[in-house]
Amino acid sequence: MISLLGLLVSLSLSAQNREKSIKEIDFNTFNELVLNNNFEYLIEKFEVSVAEAAYTASRVFEDPELEIILPRFIDDEFSDMPLNIEFEMEIPIELFGKRKNRIRQARAEKYAAKADLEGFLFELRRDIASLFVTVIGHQMVIDRMKADLEELNRLVEINMALFEAGEIGEIELLQTRIEARNFEAELFDELGEMAEMMSEVYFLLGGIPEEQIVFTGNLENLSETRSFDELRENALRHSDAIIASRFTEEAAMYNMRLARSERFPDIALIAGYHNEEAITPSPRFRYSFVGVRIPIQFSGLNRGEYLQGVYEHEQSKLATEQTVFSVENELKRAWESYQVMLSKRLLFSEEILADSERVREAVLFSYQRGEASLLELIEAQRASNETFMNYYNTLADYNLSVIDLSRASYLILFDF
């Protein structure tokens, strides 16, 4: 029953592969596709556009006001009424640095938005690289398991021939079949996990492509060695989080100054012309005038808004200190993890992998000659498979630690 189910699933997968052509893409191609199509990144870019628009709006002067009064009476019953013409222009003027502080605040917020976008982009690239490595590592595991399954199926055929020749019993044949089918079930579990990973790939791409995607890359390269002090210096200089936090602190400072200047009133320059035709015998008169309008701003006595700006500025300074500490702490954690994974990565060599294969082949040869038991052969097969699985998982984990260190240090240290 299990064999029939496996056959049906294999036929289904083969049919799907025939329907979809296979497209191999490397890391650079995958990275470019995601950056051009990822919905979250496209949405995040509008934050910079909004901040730039706010900066442009902050530079606009307040609008003047023009008042025109032109009453005109044309009915007979109002023909004797006087005709008055009045013009008045009012030009508001901001004092005490209000406009300057507003512009500088908006400019700092614009730069903070750009730094946030760069930080989002760096995080997205880390997600792209991590998913790329994870998928390739899984592809290597699946390819190895398929090869091992072929070996087990070949062993089943060998034992079938030995059983028919009377050299082994039925129990050994059944044990071999059970081992092969259990291993095939594990392979289908891996294929299920691969399907989930590919759904994450399609999410990053913003859609499901027509071709079946297969990643190509080399996970066996060792990363470029850098000292911790060099990584720390680069992180503190180029961290998008720190840059954004400092601009946010700057924006809070100008907001505090703006709140302080808002406590003082603005003025308005007034200029006008008045022409009045009075009712006889009163004389007509015309006059021009200029003046200054100064509002009495009792609300300026309330320091609440100013104190709010002060506290927000102090809060932003602490937030900047916390961000610097977080960047250093994250780098320290990533560095230690990288050192552990580097040591583990160096344990594996081509010699170890070749030795595990030689042991398996030797036991298989001995088994065919009747010098080794089926249990010894199965153990040798499992040991060889576990060695390769551990190696592939170590490659993936090592590259993930390099990606994590790259993100923490703001340096590209990986090369696929």
C-alpha cells in the first residue's frame, strides 16, 4: 500500500514537472526579482515619498488674505445710498524661528525615513539570502536522499535475488523493504517542507511564476575573515538604525524649539485703501492705511506643549543610546554564533565524506559475499546518510550565521 502511494505521488510530481518548465536562478537574480516585485518593499518606499512631501510642505509661507468690499446698488430705492469701495491686504509673518524650526524638523524626519527604508532593505536582503541558503541546503538534502533511496531500492533487488537463490531468508528481504519504504516516507516529509519553503519564496517574489524555480549556488565557500573590532566600527558608522535614531532625535529637538516659539504670537502686516461716497451734505473721503496686527496670545502662558516637546526630545536621546547598545549587542551575539558555526564547519572535509562512502561500499561488498549481516549494512547506510545530512545542515547553518553577521555588521560577507 505504501509503495502504491509513493508511486502515485511520484507520478503526480512528475506530471507537475512536465507541466512546468524548470528555471534555474542564482542569488543575484533572485535578489533582483524580489526587490522589483516585493509588495512590502514597494509599500515601504512610500514612507520616504510622504516624508519628502511633508518637507516640501514645510517650506511654504502662510497665505496672505485680501478683502475687497464693492457694494453696488442699482435699484431705484437705493440709488441715493453711498457707494463704498474698500481693499485690505493682510500678510502674516512668522517670528521667533517658527518656519526655520518647522523646516529643519521636516528635513530630519525625511532623512530618518530614508534611513529606515535602508534598514528595511537590508533586512529584506537578509531574508532573501537566508531563504536562498535554506532552500539550497534543502535541495542538497533531497538530492542526497533520492540517491540513498535508489541505493536502498537496489538493495531490495539484490536481496530479492538472494532470497530466490535461497541464500537469505524472507525476514531479511522484508527488513530491507521496510527500511526502504520508511526512508521513502522521510523523503516525502522533506518534499513537504520544501513546498512550504517555496511558498515563502513566492511571497517574497509577490507572485507565483510560471516556471518551477530551482536555486543554484555554492554553499561551500568560506567567508572573508574580519576582526570583531573592524566589524564593530563599521556597524556603529553605517547602522541604519543608529542613523535613523539620530535623525529622529534631531527632529525631536527642532520640534521642541518649535513648541517653544509657538508660545509667542505672530504678527500680520496690514495695508488697505478706503473710498467712501457719503450721503449729502456729508463730504466724501478717501484714505490709505497700513498697520500691524498683534494677537494677544494668552495660550502662550501654558507651557504644556513645550514641556511635551522637551520630554519627547529627552526620550529620543535615550532611544538613540539604546539603539547603539542594541547594535553592539546584536553584533556580539552574531559574532559568537559565527565562531561556533565556523568551528563546526571546519570539522567536515572531503576526506570525511569520502570515508563514509567507502565504509558503506565496503560493507555492501561484504554483505554480497555473505561476510556481513543485513543489520551491519543498514547501519553503514544510515551512518553514511547521517554524515552527509549533518554536513549539508552544517553548510546551511554556517552560511546563515555569516548572513546574520553581515546584517549585524552592515558588511556583505557572504558569496554564493
